[in-house]
Amino acid sequence: MGSSWGSLPSRTSPKGGQRGCLCKDGKRYSIKCCNGSLHAQGIGVIDGVVNPIVPIFPANTIAPVISGATSLGSVLSSTTGTWIGIPTPTFAYQWRRGVTNITSATNSTYTLVVGDSAQNITCVVTATNTLGSANATSNIITAQTYSAPANTIAPVISGTTTLGSLLSSTTGTWTGNPSPTFSYQWTRNGLPIIGANLSTYSLILADSLANIQCLIVATNALGSDGAPSNIITANDFTLITNRITEINDQRITENNNNRITQ
């Protein structure tokens, strides 16, 4: 039996008696697809029998889209975009920093790291079927500029300088991205006071006439930096110390006298 484009109507033919072609979108059948410049795939009637659909090379019609915040540690995610292809393509991902592939960044999501600072981040999606593979690149997301902490205004301690007074320290003003966290270390004459690691400190007898200061340490993922506060000099607690000594001596004497008279 010879082959001819028969006159039998077909659901794959846009008009009876003419060969139908599958358009680039993989859904429509149109003579335009056969006669035009689109990549048409022949489907028609041969002796009244509908031809099978032939494979179509993957082609991207809508680019992938990545979304997410640009701060350090944020998770970006990428769509595959929209594709045609027969058989239906499978997809692979490759994230890029500028024009360089990021090692092991081959999932649909990517977490921003320090090395991405101020870099253009994209995702290349590769679609593959039995005919081959094709790539499509996403939109660009530019990561924020990440920086280590740096002090711009020194910390300030305030409070009275009498025995038992509560001093408090600000952190000062800092730059740094991500925003730094802070720790405190109070010092007496330049030496750390053991256990004095809060934003406040109460003056004790050992602080008599000492220079009291607070060192603020700011830390983020890129490093740490310290800034000292102003200095506050504590009052002379000698008179108070002497009075306490006198009271203690008096109590000891009284206790000894009580033992003797018993």
C-alpha cells in the first residue's frame, strides 16, 4: 500500500486532507507550523493512519526565576522556567557567582555565604531529554556587601563613682553586615575584672581610686573588633575601708572579752 497524504480528516490535521504539524509549544496543530519558520514536527495522515509524535529537542520559552533575600545566610530558590520538549525534559541546576560555577551548588536552592558579598548570583537550569540538553539562565540577584564590625563612635560608661554605685556602658556605634553582636569586659586599671561581663558593673572596695573602663567586642560572621569606653575613676574608699576594719576589730575584741568573762 503506497503512502500518501490522504484526504481523510484527522484530529491532528488543522484541515482535512492536509498534513498537520505540532507547533513549537508542543500543544497546537497548525498549517502555519508546517509552512512557517517554527520548529515543526510532522504529524499527519498516511493512508488514514495517524503518525506517532516524534521527539522534540528541549527549548526554553520562559526563563528561570530566582527569588529570596540578599542578606548573608539567606536561602535563594530557583524555578525551572517553562520548557517544551518531547519526551518531557528533566532538570538540573548550577548556581553561579558572576560567571563562575559555585562548587556543589546544584540544587534548586542556594544559601548565600561570605564569598558572595556584592556578587551577582544566577542559576543555570539545564533541561535534558533523549535528544539532548539545553540551558537557560535565570535573572540576577546581587548579594549585599558583607563586612566585619568596625567602631565609629566609642562606647560610653556612666554612673557615680561612690562605693556600690552601678555603672552602665553603651555598645557605641558600629558598622558591619550582618549586624554584630556584643560582649562586655570591665577592667580595673587596664586588667580584666573577673566575672564582670555584663553591660553594668557595681563598684566594690577593690576599685578604690582605680580607673574603671569597659571593653566592647563586636562580632559577626566576618570577624571581631574591640572598642574601649571612656574611663571613670572611682572615689577613695580608704576611709570606708578603715571604718569597716575598725568595726571588725571592735567585734573581735568584744567576742574575745565575752569568752574571757564566761
